[in-house]
Amino acid sequence: MKVIILGTGCPRCHDLETLVRKTLEESGRKDVVIESVDDIVQIVEYGVMSTPALIVDGKLKCFGRIPKADELRDFLK
């Protein structure tokens, strides 16, 4: 699984990354690559205009907000 976190470095973007890492650790998943993208040009290339955003295996799961814990678990299954 590949997880991409799109964010410009704001506190909410860091919070999303922390939550993703915590959720993955709790699930015991070891087969995950996490990438952070903070370059605004790259973020726009994904079609995202509001951060933070989460992409899982090439699919945009959410943007402009931090997902709730149960929603994030579903995204990361």
C-alpha cells in the first residue's frame, strides 16, 4: 500500500500524517509506504486545492479536512 499525504506543512497537515502513522501502527500493517508532498505545484497536479489531503493507492480519499478515526481506518484497510 502507498499512502500520500498532501500538505503545505501547516499544523493540520502534520496532524494528518501523525494520525495516519498512528492508525497504521495500531493496525500492525508493515507493507505501507508513506510519502509526504509539500510542493504546491505537485499538490495541484493531484487536483487538490485544499489541504490536507490523503491519497491511498492512487485514489484521493479526502481533502480539506482530517478524517475521523473510523473513516481513516476504512481508508487504510
